Amino acid sequence: MAGLQKSVGEEQRRKMDESSFEGTLVLEKLAEINKVDDFFEAIDSDDFAKAKSLMRRANVDPETIVLVLKKMNEADRV
């Protein structure tokens, strides 16, 4: 049982690390085009289309865009 708990904890930690890393990359790319504030405004107002558009303009990869939009949607449910 302890081995199962350890592997579940490691998996959660890995997902958190990946999520944090992807978030950092998104913010770095948005900073390059001076759109970090606009992005946070889009998130705060649940403007998925604007958030997606800004990430595309910042050349964020499609997989990461999908992940960010999914996390935005999940945050609305909480």
C-alpha cells in the first residue's frame, strides 16, 4: 500500500511541476509581446476567446493552449 501512495504522490508532483513549467512558458511568451496584463484580464473575465487569441499571438503551442483553456474552465467549476 505504501508503494501505491508513493507513486500517486509522485504523479501529482510531476503534474504540478509540468503545469507550473507550462504556465511559466506561457507568461514568458506573453511578456515578449507585452500582453501579460491583457491575458490576466481575459482570464479574470472568463474571456476564453481573448485568452486563446493572445496565446496564439505569442506563439504558444496548440497543446499548451488547450491545457490552459481546460484549466480556465476547471477553475470556473470550483
